[in-house]
Amino acid sequence: MYTAAGKSDKNHLVTEHAPLVKKLAHQMKAKLPPSVEVDDLIQAGMIGLLDAVSRYEETHGAQFETYAAVSYTHLTLPTILLV
């Protein structure tokens, strides 16, 4: 979705890609020790999604979903490993 100014609607990006965060959290959970909770991964992933939405620029040519998945991985792993 786009705003009247032709820019991506950030709220829509968060709503649309929240299921991606849940999917990635469950995939990552399979590779982590049992002590790591899926809810913690989802929480860190949503923070990563919000960060990705604020930093994403359409002019760089990457699809938002790809950008968000990379941001999720780069933010979530260090967060979880420090716990």
C-alpha cells in the first residue's frame, strides 16, 4: 500500500509482514537450544521488523520481505544469544 505521496505505508508493511516474523521465529527455534522460547524470538523479530520498516528504502532495489528477513536474522540472533 502507498500513501497519497506515493511512499510505502509503514503501518501496512508491519501488519503485512508480521506473519513472516512468526514463520522465521519457528524456523529459527528448530535450530536453537530448548531454553529459547518462540515468544522471545517473535518479540525480537517484531523489533527487527519495526527497525527494517524505518530503515528500508525502495530505491535500493531489494524487496521489503528480503530486507526484513535479513534484518530479523541480524537483530534476533545476537539478542537471543546474549540472554
